[in-house]
Amino acid sequence: MVLHPKAKVRVAGQEVTFCCKASGTPVPKKYYWYHNGTLLERKVHGYSSRLALKGLALEQAGTYHCKASSEAGAIKSAPAQLTVLAQGQQSCKSEPEPSLVELPSECPQDATGSRYYNVGRCPPAPCASSVGGRSECGADAGRCCGVRRMELRDIPCAGSSLPIKVVAECGCGPCAQPRVLVQGRVTAADTGEPLRFGQIFLGGRKVGFTGYKGSFTIEVPPDTQRLVVRFVDRQQRFVDAIKVLPFNRRGGAVYQEVKMLRKKEPVELDGSRVNAIPLGEESGREPVGELVLPAGVFLRPSGEVFNGTVQASVTFLDPRDMATASAASSDLSFADADGDIVPLRTYGMFAVEFREQGSGAALQTGPVQVRMDAGQVWMPEHLQKMKLWSLNPETGLWEEEGILQPAEGSRRKREERTFLVGNLEIRERRLFNLDVPEDRRCFVKVRAYSNEKFNPYEQLEGVVISLINLEPQPGYPTNPRAWGRFDSVVTGPNGACLPAFCDGQRADAYSAYVTATLGGEELEAVASSPKLNPNAVGVSQPYLGKLGYRRSDHDDPDLKKTAFQINVAKPDPNNVDETNGPVYPYRSLRECEQAPVSANHLRFYRVEVDKYEYNVVPFRESDLTSWTGDYLSWWPNPQEFRACFIKVQIEGPQEYMVRSRNVGGSHPRTRGQLYGLRDTRSVRDMLLENTSGACVEFKCSGMLFDQSLVDRTLVSIIPQGSCHRSAVNSLLRDYLSRHPPVADNNHTAAFSMLAPVDPLGHNYGIYTVTDQNPRLAKEIAIGRCFDGTSDGFSREMKAAAGTAVTFTCQERPPGRESFFQRLLTAPAEA
């Protein structure tokens, strides 16, 4: 499906046109349209690949999708939502929805004991399009609900007022159009070496190369539903990696680590004799099967039989090895006869490459035999459904090559083993698969939060949740013997629903291993030991007990805390305890996606130890559509985010909170006005006594949102405690003196500067990273800052490397306030 119908909003009485288009061989000519899953009559609507509806009525709202078919098969489009408004009905309410932000610690709590303040938000819903009599195939000309007016308010905090901008009115306007990107790194699955300058293909089109360190950035084309990316090693050391990468349709960058499978060293075969190559014998287990090559089976591209010496490389990916899941290609899906994308459960994948010895010319084969050991199929019902598949590198879908059937006779020396046998011809370089379609499917609801408080309004969007289906050993649900498939979904405003195999008869027939990452940072799962807390996990008993929730460190506290495993127990519709999530039947996807936050769900959270951020103009970094164009916006450009950090060294007996206060410095519209605050606790240097370091974010200097004038942000760095400034980086001091105006630094308990416009680097103690994802930009900058270099990355603080300013702190006498505390209690005097 190369063109999918687009979501539309119309007023009753208007008209709408949906379009779709499929490609294939032969070219699909038959199209069918469905409304809420019901086939529309062709005679009534007169549709082809276009569906036109005139004089819309309210009951015609809902989802529309098309199906295209030919002799080769069928494929369905993604559904498009049609919203039909009554005459006079507003698609964008002027009154904003509630949205809470946390105020600084010095601000008093309200009557309920909360420091959260309602700043309001406008939901980015599409607005009705005034199409008149015009019909169209594309998306509506971007009009969305957004901020029409903001108000500046002052909140009394510790003897001063804290400015904050709140949404006062919503209205329809141009939609935000953030870029949709996928970034990441491609490395070898076995050694971690980067794929340097590898080719990147979208479909059959080359779109670029990986970098020296294996890094890549892909801009997702508009209207993409499945992002199928092929990574090719030009030196032919690795099997082509064909990945279906998740992305955030609402904009921004999603980070992915891509693993490539190293090709097996070739062996020499005599083309004039029968040859057999085992599949999956390397892990010390019995092979899953073997590839049997008859005599004279090798062919040159011209069709001429080649009977000479063949260099044969057969690389098998064995799902019995848990570590291979990350290197598997595609998302293990195929299009069934009805055009639905349906999951497969794999028993192994293999890539083959045959070349003439000497010339290295590629060879094809005639019919070869794939023999699979039936003893390796642990679910008896799978024996009747096992098939041989090959991967289409452009669609990322598996296509059926043949059926594996019980062998009629046994081979000598192996009478005790029975085989499933299938045939295929190897005409092009494809990946092959031993798979069964699996119809026992469910969805698992997962949410990600910005901290361990699990507040509904602090959910994170853009988090990549990955689920690996495991098949446990009988009676040992925590000891899987193989993985079966994997899926990744990006969280939206209401979490994510991940497809998974499930079973209604045996709760532990399938289990799932779930992880979450945000910009390369691993999020933590909720603890399962020493005591399981259902309120923290997010699932009520007794269903939680049936799921058998265990965090990855359940038995060994030294292991990472960034994953959990559950039994994917299909919910019993007759048991009220199992009808509220977190596992939903496959046909209840909409119910899963729209489930309220109060419903059962599984959780991840960011570990933010003693870190706080406050923006005068509220912005949720996980939702780029929440950006508002304002002179006081921390990030002035929603297409590109520049993160700036300063490294502070602290010599003192403990760790200290360090604040950056950021106000307008040179721009006439913002001079003296607050942009925001950042608080960060210093991290102890393990190699230096009584020394810690802090990487403190500040607002970068540069153009404001109108792109007309540069503002040099006035940044003040203030450590908490009895501290005095003892040293300033000489290169930074010289730079600031050569780029006036120079900030007043007459108080030794703080450091102030008009932030540099240039990205200076570690020699100055300033770390600057620009990226299309604000969180990723900050993570990279923090990693460099910890390391004290401009291109490294570390999670261990090296406090004396690449430092901008040094403070010496001591334990203050009892009863004496620090400058930091005086700044909070009496800022004018301080």
C-alpha cells in the first residue's frame, strides 16, 4: 500500500474524498472500501481507488479503510478517521484543558499540599476544513487546535514573584509541522564494531550512509505507515539488516540501536555432489534443520549449470539464543489473504550466499530442500502450520515460499528423528525463515513516566517500548528456551499498546520481556522484590499474580533494573478482575489505546535524581506539538533544539544542588525577564577526594522565536551551601572579556555570564549539542560533560576534566544561611 487515506474533519453537509493506492505484480486493479469495518456497496458509492462522500451526515463519521487485491493477494490500508461536526459545533473549544507543571521547591504549596500549577493546554486536534465543493486526496490543509492567547501571571515564591505563562484561549490555526526523524547507531551484534559508511535504503531507494561511528539520521517521508529501512555493508561482512523502525508521528526523533548479523565464514562445496549444511548447530544444541543441495543444483545467472567449487556461506539466526533477538530482521509479519498484516512466530532465519571460487561471481540454485527437525517444534499444533518464508526487502513483509510437510521416509543414521521438508529456489539474495502464523494474540498496555510518582500528567511520549515474546520451559516460566517474535511501539499521549502472543488456557504458555528507551537512555521498570506493590506496578491483584510480574533484578540485585517479564495471560471475559487491562484481546485494540490512565497498565519511569526544570513558557519535551512561539520560550525553534551545559567543579565534603537562573540579557523584548530555572545535584568523582561535579543546563544564546535578533542569555550559576567561587576557566574568561558586555561577577558565591553564542567545547567547560529531539540533545551533551570531552560519552563524573568554574564549599556554622538560601528567602536583598 503506497498511498493511505488521510484523517479528515468536516461539517455535516460538506463532502469528503478518501484515496488509496497499492503497487504490486500484477498491478492491483480491484479496490474495496470499508466504513467501521463494514464493506461499502460499490453500486451505491461508485468508488475505485477513490471514495467520494457528498452531503455528509453525522452517522457517516468513523474509520474508513480500503483493500486492494489482485491474483497475487490482497493488502489493506491503515484506517483514516472521519470526524463529522454538527452545524455550529466547534472542533476546538476555546477553554483550555488542564495541564499541570511543578513549581520550584521554594514556592509554597496550595491548600491541598500540592506545588503543581495549572497552565492549561490546547489539544492538537484537527479543525474542520472549509473545502466548499472541492474534493481532495491529500491531508486537510493543516489547521489544528492550538494556543490563541497566553497570559503572564506572577506566583509568590519565597519573598519574590515567579513569572509563568498560562494558556488563556484556544483556537484553530496552522498545525505545527515538526520533522519526524529516526536516529541511531548500527553496530555488529557480536563485537559492537560500528557499521562505517554503510548504505541506507528506504524501499529500493538509497537515501544515505551511516557515519564513521555507525550513526544515522533518517527523515521519515510524509504519510509513512511502516518505515522499512535496509542497512547494507559495502564490505559484505554482515547480512543485510532489514528493520521496521518505530517512529513518532507527532514529530521529533526516535533513537534506535540497530544490530547486524555477521556472515558465517564460507565453506567449500563440490557443486557436482549432494551437499548438506546444518542450520543452527553453533550453540552446542542439535541443529534446527539442514539445507540439502542436490548435485548440479548451482546455476549461473544465465541458467548454465555450475559444477565447480562453490564458496557457500549460510548464516543462521537461532531464536534458542536469547541474544539474537536484537539482530533479527523485519518485524516478523506477513500479509494474509484478506490483506491484514499478521504476525509470525519464528523457529529460525537463515541467509545464504553462493559464489564461484576464484571469480567470486554470485550463483543461484535450482530446487533445494529445507529439512526441519520436528523435535525442535515444541507446540504440537505448529507442526501442521510450519511454512518456509522469504523476506521482501522493500516492504519488510515475509512472503510464503512453501509448506513444510512430514518427510515420507527417514534418512539413514537418523531413524529416531522425523523431519518437516520443504523446497525453494534461491534466485536472489533474500533472508529465509521457518515460521508459523500465530493467531493467539493480545495487546499489552504500557505507559512511561517522567519520575517514580507516576502522575498521569507526567507521562512521556516518544519512548520506544520493545516486547520480545518468549516461550518458557514447561514449569519454569522465568527460564525461556526461545524467543518467538518482537515488536516495538512508540508511546503517545496515552501510552502504548504492544502486540504479543498470549494463551487463555495456560497463563505461562507465552511470556514477554519488555524494555523502554528514550533517546538511548534506558528507563527503569517498577521493582518486584523484596515486596511486590500492585499500586506501584500499576496492576491490581489477583490478575497481577497471574501475570507473574518480575523485574530483571528480581533474583539478583546486581542486575539492571531496566526490564520486566510477565506471563501474557489472555484475559478471561467472564472474570471481572481481568477486563480492565493491562492485557487486552486482539480485537480490543481501540479499547486498549483509549483506556483511561486509571485502568491497569505496566510502567516505566525515568530516574531523575535531584534534577528540576522550570520554564516560564510551559513545554513538554516529549510532545513537540506543545511548543508555543513566545519570546520567553526556552527552545526558540521547534524544528531544531540546541542544548547548552556548563560544567561546575565543587570542592567540598558532600554533594550540592547547583542552580542556573536564566534571564534575557541583550534582547530588548526579554532583557531582565526570566526564561527558566534548572537545578542539578552534583555527582561525586570516585577518583578525587571531597570533589564533585555538576553538569548544569542553561538557555543557549541565539535567535529568539521571531528569528530577528540574538539574545545573549544572562546566566547565573549558584551552588547551594556555604560556597565561594575559587576559579574560572581562563579560556572562558578571556572569551567573555573579548565578547562584551561582560556580566557583573561581584558576588563570590555565584558565577554570572552573558552566555556565549559560539559552541565553545570542553576546553572552555561549555557543552553544546544540536538535535531535532530535545531530550536526545541533552543526553548527548550531559554524556560529553561528564566525560569532559567534546566527542566522548560517560556516566561517571570526571569532575576535574573540562570544567568552566570551580566553587569551594564548606559546612556552614549553625544558624547561618547560605547565599543560595538567602536568594530564596530574600532575593531582592541578596
